[in-house]
Amino acid sequence: MMNFQQSFKGAKSTGTLYLVPTPIGNLEDMTFRAVKTLQTVDLIASEDTRNTQKLLNHFEIETPQESFHEHNSGLKLSKMLQFLASGKSLAQVSDAGLPSISDPGHDLVLACISEGIDVVALPGASAGITALIASGIAPQPHIFYGFLPRKKSEQVAFLTEKMAYPESQIFYESPHRVAATLTNMLAVYGDREVAFVRELTKLFEEYRRGRISEVLESLETHPIKGECLIIVSGSDEVAQDEAADLTDLEAVAALIQAGEKPNAAIKKVAKIRGLVRQELYQSYHEL
């Protein structure tokens, strides 16, 4: 059944769930509306009450909190729904940025929609989009993936599925795994343009823009820490169209000339053209 919501019109018999973004680093990015909403709701559902309390103290907000995160959401979901059904309003916040984006929140949103409870999202800080528009990578089209799988085999398989996508791709990553992830990207995607971003909106905000190999090299001389993002350019559809009339081996050679590693070029051509990679490898190396 279709859900029809008029957020600010008509009499309401239930409360409203407000999804409130919080700063991703710089507290001055908190909006007036977000502060007012946290001041006026009856309860704040927080991913981590300790982190949120620092924000509330800064803006002199005295609204009570309750912990609501991925490990206890199953237990507290019904309580939150009853609270909203009684006519009281609730604000949900994550530690930083928008609730539900690589953070808890989606289950509560779905439950509220199912129960006919209004869900109102406030605009605000989002690390992925904020980094994208300053990255130098084409902002449209883009696709956001969040965190990649941790295991190398799963990560490589994931990237292999996405390597022909034309969209700019946005990933979150741990500083301890950035080098390994970029190494896997280099092997699968070839030496594409990439922007590595860390500590966004904070004192040590940093962008490293260039080829994947160049950013990897920079990590050896300038170690990193803090919150990290990787934005990588999409597949070049024009280059693929131009290569359509080439033989398989000519297409591999063209990619290598454009900067791809031989094995990555072989893998990409095999993927795009539906070939057996091992056979193309043998043909290329005249085995």
C-alpha cells in the first residue's frame, strides 16, 4: 500500500521522527534548524549518548537522550514506536553526519512508515557529498558505496563487478586499510584518477588528488590517521566505445598505453567483452 505523508499539514495523532544530521567534525556546521529541533523534541535517540552529550552541551540543549544503535535497535524499536504513537516526538542522531548513512537508523524509519508515523529528514552534513564536490572528480553521475568489504578476496570481487561503471565512486575507509584498498583498486581499475580525503572539516583536513599510484606513493612518505574517504573516477565510456572496433589484443594494448597495468587491462577487456581471462592472458603473452 502506498504511503502518503504531508509532513507539516493537518492534525497529527502521533509524534514525528526527525532525522537530524550532526557535524562531521566542525561544530559550526550544525544548522539553526537542527539545534532548534533537538531543543524541542521530547527525546533524542543517539548512536552514542556520550558523543551526543558533548554536542548537546556545546549548544546548551537539555533534551534527554536514549541509546539507540545497531546492537540494541532490535530491543528498543518497539519502545521507540510506542513513544511516537503516544504523540511525542523523537529526534534520531548518529555520531556524525546523517542517520542511516553507514550508521543506524534505517530500521526505525521503515517501522515508522509502516505504522503511519511521519518521518522528517533535516538537510545537513554528509561526508561523501562534501568531499566529492571538492575532489576534482566528476560529481555527476556518482554512486555512494560506504565501506568496502574487509577481506581482500571479497573486496577484489566487489571492485571487479563495479569496474565498468561510469559513475564516480565514493567509499569510506579506515586509515589502517587505505593502502591495501588503493592497491586492490589499482589492480582492478588500473591507474585511475582518485581523491583521497581525510579529516574533513577538521583542523587537519587534507586532499590528495592524482592517480591511484601517486596517492599510494604519498602514503609511504606521509602516513595518515583520522576519518578517511576515497573517491575514484568511473570507467571511461568514451574509451570503451573507441575500443569497440579493436581486436581483443588491440583493446588490451590500448588500455596499457592509457596507463593500465597489463594484468588489469587483460582483466578489464575480458570482463567487458565476456571473455575467459586466462585465455586472453595466454594470447597476450603468446603462451
